[in-house]
Amino acid sequence: MALIANIVVGIVALLHGYFLVLEMFLWDKPAGLRAFGQTLEAAKASKVLAANQGLYNGFLAAGLVWGLLLGSAGTGVKLFFLGCVLIAGLYGAATASGKILFVQALPAAVAIALILLS
């Protein structure tokens, strides 16, 4: 069970690494415009804010990787960062897009459950 939990934690970390790339580097490019359903004008106007948000997603990914690298001693670190991801996902789903519930919050909740069951 611990291996499956760590695989899911790794997937959550990869997702947040991808979010970093989308928000910091592709925000006003075709991939970013499609991912977030924005016009080029809106994306250009919010590019700095998106880059800041992307940086935070990178910190979440880094924290999850750190927890994985710590092995069994990283359980608390993983749970902390997954909790942050879950809260951010719930807030994003409530304020920005319901899709965030499935893309961000649900994977974090599954990872938390798997860790706690391990």
C-alpha cells in the first residue's frame, strides 16, 4: 500500500510541476490559453499573477518530492503538502472552476487516504 501511496504522491507532484510550466511559461501561449479557456488579451493582462501562482505550485511539487525523498520519515511532510494541495483545490473549485476539484483536490485526497491506510 505504501508503494501505491507514493506513486499517487508522485503523480500529484508531477501535476503541480505541469501547472508550474503552464502558469509560468505557457500562460499566454496556445497550450495555456486552451488549458485555462482565456483570450490572449486576458492572459497578457494576468501573466504576472499567473507566474506567481505557478511558482506556488512549484513549491507544492517540491515539497511532495522532498517528502518522497525522505522515505518513511517523510510521511508528515507528504501529508502537510498534500493538505495544502487539497485546501488549494477546494478553494479553487469554489472560486474559479469546478474542474479544479477533480484535477487538484481529488488526487490529493486519494493520496492522503492511501498514506493514512499504509
